Amino acid sequence: MSRNKLIADIQEKRTCLCVGLDTDLAKIPTHLKGRPDAILEFNKAIIDATADCCVAYKINTAFYECLGAKGWDLMEATLAYIPKNIFTIADAKRGDIGNTSTMYAKAFFETLSFDAITVSPYMGSDSVKPFLEYTNKTTIVLALTSNAGSIDFEQLKTGDEFVYEKVLKTSKEWGTPDNMMYVVGATKASSLAQIRAIVPEHFLLIPGVGAQGGDIDEVLKYGGIPGQTGLLVNSSRQILYASSGEDFAEKARAEALKLLGKIS
Amino acid sequence: MSRNKLIADIQEKRTCLCVGLDTDLAKIPTHLKGRPDAILEFNKAIIDATADCCVAYKINTAFYECLGAKGWDLMEATLAYIPKNIFTIADAKRGDIGNTSTMYAKAFFETLSFDAITVSPYMGSDSVKPFLEYTNKTTIVLALTSNAGSIDFEQLKTGDEFVYEKVLKTSKEWGTPDNMMYVVGATKASSLAQIRAIVPEHFLLIPGVGAQGGDIDEVLKYGGIPGQTGLLVNSSRQILYASSGEDFAEKARAEALKLLGKIS
């Protein structure tokens, strides 16, 4: 899906909400647990309930890989169930030497046909570029993440800038705002204005709204691109586990609408 | 498998060779290609031919993921075929926020029972620690990798040291030499003495011998720990694709023995 289509979707639906499908068998409602395809059934209900109030779904690969080959099947079936006109992200944080990143790109852009994947920049240019060769797909590079550990290396100073700022400046030359985005943790909203100055045209994927505690108003104020929004704001646990009862999908929708109200 | 057992294996087999199972359907011998389980058949033959002349196998997850759920099955079957007394590494380069890294740890240490996994340090302490909670397993943190792109961020200066040196100094406090190792690219053998000074007791996993061009003599000279070796030296393509004919396993063994000769 193209950047222009995504911008049009955001404007039409009046939201930049991305729903994170970090589906954990231990956390889904009890009445679903005994069923053979419990996770898929849960995901389908969440997708049915939220598809008209979000512009993207983000599938966190870890939650499927922990189930082995069966989990990979569930990921594929979940992806297939998402309406074709909604942007899909494999939150996979991959990245390796060139020939290996080529295989990861094939896994997520061809074998599974996600629109986008998150990648780790640690290993540098040749670990990211194989993803960017898919110019009709989107490579989402980790810049500043929302977790406490981001202070350890992302926020080290290199010269007069942070490592994550150097990641932004260096990596933005590898692709274009049409095939690249950045992960920027919402809990660092105070840094958003500086980040936006470095990458004025790239979409930012903001995790950490909801369970991770980011402030959505600050994100919109400092992180947006006038006229294009330029943001995908993700919420996972707050939506997925809004209720542990039979009304889980209804409550998930209510949470999504609440976030939509804040975002639009 | 414990560090002491690994050291004993190295001393008994007189090698620190790790064989990388980066099996690419496009590169395996033509006579195997039509068969339904071509990759598994190839892997089994390679394992049969090399098990007595290596101390570890490293499965590169990307090469299996690109085949979807079927690939995950092949990875599991390959892992199951490796003799139980040989150290196994999932070369997965995972790393995410805490609750997600917990799921990755479960995927590779429980659902699949690898002895070790490679992880990316970019997101910091809480992205690595969930792996270290498995104290009977080994978490192998990327420090300095062997690819050209390592210059982009790993080799940035922060204060008077490189980012990868800071990664070593900070992360070694999170675990112990019993449950942590580091990835250090052999093509940077000149940096090995400095790295060994920072982590005098940790095993180093050295990729990049063979196809990636590292110099094995320098690795042994500057990277070893006296009396314990302290190294796993990986070779993948040079062994796997030593011949594209029916003698591929025999030629793979010959390559492994050649490396063994250099290493012991």
C-alpha cells in the first residue's frame, strides 16, 4: 500500500490508529481458551470490531513464534483475514547481514505479504537495504523506542547528538519517505519535535500509547505532519484486553473509538 | 548445555567450529531439489557428515522463515536431528520490549529447545534480560558484527569508546559468562584484543570465517581464552556449498576438517 493511500485512509477514517495484534493465549477470554483456533477466533473478532476505526494492524511476530509452526499458520491466517485495504505491519524487529536480511524481506513481503516490517538498525546499512529493495513496501526502522532500556544505547551521545538521531540522519538517506518510516516511542514526546525536524516527511510509528503510557496529545502536537498526519499511533493491550468476558470485542471497539476520538 | 560442557567438548574434539545451517533452497544440489523435504534431507546429510568435527550448529532462522509455517517445521525437524550433546544456536537476532522478548525467549528456549539465541542489543537492558532469565541457556548479544554496515552505528564513537565497546561493558553486567556470549565479527580481528580485555571470560561467537573473509589465525591469537579457547568460530556457506554435486556432504566434511585443522 502506498503512502498516499495511507494518508487518504487517515483522512477518510479521521484516525491514525494502528491496532496491535499481540495476542497472548494466557490473556484472551476464558470462554475462548478451550477452542482449537482460539487465537485466530479472538483475532477475527477484534478485526471485525475495529476495522472501521483503525488504519493499520500490527502483528507482533513473537506472540505467534512462541507457538511454533502452528503460530506461523495463525499469523498467516490472521493476515489473510485483515481487509485488503488496511495497512499491515509485521512487528518483527529483524536485521542481519545482507544475504540474511534478503531472506527476512522475502519471508515478510513475499511468503507473507505484509505491507511493512519493523527492522533493527544496529548492524547498519547492509542489514536494512535488502528490505528497501521492495520499493512498494514500507521498512520501519527503530529509532527511539518507548522502553526503559532505550537509555542504554539509543540515547548514548555520539558527538553532540544521540545515537538514535544519528540513526535517523544516516538511514533516511537509504530510502525515501515513500518506503521508510520510523519507530518513535510516544513516552518520549518531548523529543518528538527534534525528531520531526530531522525527518520532516517520514511517517512515525508510535508504540507505547496505552499500556506503555505515552501521552497522545503531545504526540499529535509535536510529531505530526500538517495536512498528512504523518503518524501511526499503535495501541495493543489496551484494546485487546479491554474485557476478559464475552463482550471482549465490543469493549475493544469502545477502546478503539475512545482513542479515535483523541486522535481525530 | 553448560559452559563447562562446551569447553570439555572443544578440548575433546580439538575444535571450536560451529557449522551454520543457513540452508538456501536455491543453493542446494540439483539432485535434491525436487524432493519434498529437500532442505531437511540436505541438513541431515550435512549434520551426519560434520557432527564429529564441530562443537555447535547455528540455525539461521531467516532461511526457514522465508518458507512460512513449513519452514518453521523444517527448523524444528533440523534441531531435533542434531545430536543432543552438541550445542545449538538459533541465529535469530531478536530483541524487543520486555513482554515481547519474553515471548521470543519462550519461542526459542521452550517451544524449540535451542541452547542459545543471538539477540540485538539496540533496545537496551529490558530487551535482553528476558532471555537471561533462562539461566541454563545462553544469550548471545551482538557486539561488533562482520558486515560492512557495522561502521554505521556499532563503530560510532561515544565519549572515547565505540558504541560496541559500550554495549560490551554495559551488557556484561546483565548476566554472567555462564549464560552470555558475544557476537564479534572475525573480519575485525585487529579489534579482538581490545574486546577480549573488556570481556576476558565470555565466549565469543565469531561469524565471518570463510565466505565473509575473516582471518582465523588472528581470531585464535587475539580472541581466545588460554586453556578454555573461549571461542566458537562459525562457517556456513563455505561448508554447506562446498560442492553442488552428489558428493556435497563429503565435501562439506572435508571443508569442516580443513577448518578444524586450522582451529585446533
